[in-house]
Amino acid sequence: MTHAERLLYRGRHLLWIVAALLFLGGAVALAFLQIDRAEQRADKLADEADLRGTAVSTLAGDVRALRQQVTVKGGIPVAPDPTKAVKNLQDRAEVPVPIPGPPGPKCDPGDPGKPAPTLTPSPGPPGAAGKDGADSTVPGPAGPTGPAGPAGKDGTDGAAGRDGTDGRPPAGWTYTDPQGVTYSCGPADGFDPAAPRYRCSAAGGAASPSPASRRGLLGVGVLAMSSVYRRLGGQVS
């Protein structure tokens, strides 16, 4: 080991102390440098915030002046009042703008809170009766059919009607005999409604009926006249 190495070995503690001081000095210098940069940045931000606050204040004053001019001329300002359009305008237009300080030291977390007690809701007292609502204009559904009512009392007999006019004998009729021949009957010559007489002839120019057919025709005519006079007699009586 040389003489220089011996000296270094003996003064190794001093060398460590000098190195530590140099390291601490560099760290302190770096910290001051960072603090200076942060202060410069904060100053720039404060200047910019002041400029913006001044601009906001100037614009708000100009808007108020324009609104006043329009109002004096009898018009309605379109632009709203700055204090109503911008929330907290007074604070935003304040110059110099207040810059928040550095965050404070961190604190230890607090103790955990206790769980909230379980609440059992209970119904409150009933409220006062409300007012009657207006009548609805919409018709409701039809209700069920009610039971049948009791039978009504018998009404009084009505007044007797007036006698009807005398009936008239028929103007004519047609019929078909058992042989399939159709006859048309009409009033005979010298027709008298009090003693009507009719003449029957085959429809469509058919051949004259046989004596048996004539007797059958006469019987049918008598029966028809009898039924007619019975109906007429029942109406007249």
C-alpha cells in the first residue's frame, strides 16, 4: 500500500462526510430551483387570471351600458343582465384573482363510523279530507240491468168507438177449380150494390165449363158471397 493510499484510507470518513454534504447541497439547490419555477408559474397564472378578470369586468360593464341604451330608447334588451347570465360574476370579475394556496398536510384517517340504526317506518296520521273534484265530462260505463219492477195496475176501459161505414161488395175475384181452370169474376150488367150479381168467365179464353163445373162455380160463388157478407155483417154490427 502506497503512502497516498494510506492517507486516503485514514481520511475515508472525511471523504464520506464531504460526499454527503455535496449530495445534500445539490438536493437543496434542486429544491430551491423547483420552488422558484413553481413561483414563476404561479405568478404567470395570477397575471393571466387578472387579465381575464379585467376582461370579464369590462365586458360586463359594456353589456350593462348597451342594455341601458336600449332601454332608454324604449326597446327590450336581447342580452340578459350579466349578473343573471353568469353565476357568481362578482367573484369571477374580482381583480386580483385569488389564487388557492398549496394543499395542507395529510392527516391520519379518522375512525370508521358506526352503522346507522335500523329504522322501522310507521305510517303517519291520516291527512285532511280533500275537496270534491269537478264533475267529469266523460260518461261512465253503463251499469247492470236492474230487476223488473212490479206489474202495473189495469187501466180503465177506453171509450166505445164510432160505428164504421157500410162495407161495399167486392169488385171481383179469381179462383181455380179442381180441374185446373182459372176463372175471373166481375160485376154483372146492371150491378146493384144492395143485391150484387157477378159473372164469371174462364181466364185466357178457355172453353166454357161443363154443367158440373158450372154448378161447382155457382157453389163457389155462393160460398164466397156468403163469407163476404158475413164479414161485412160483423163489421156493421
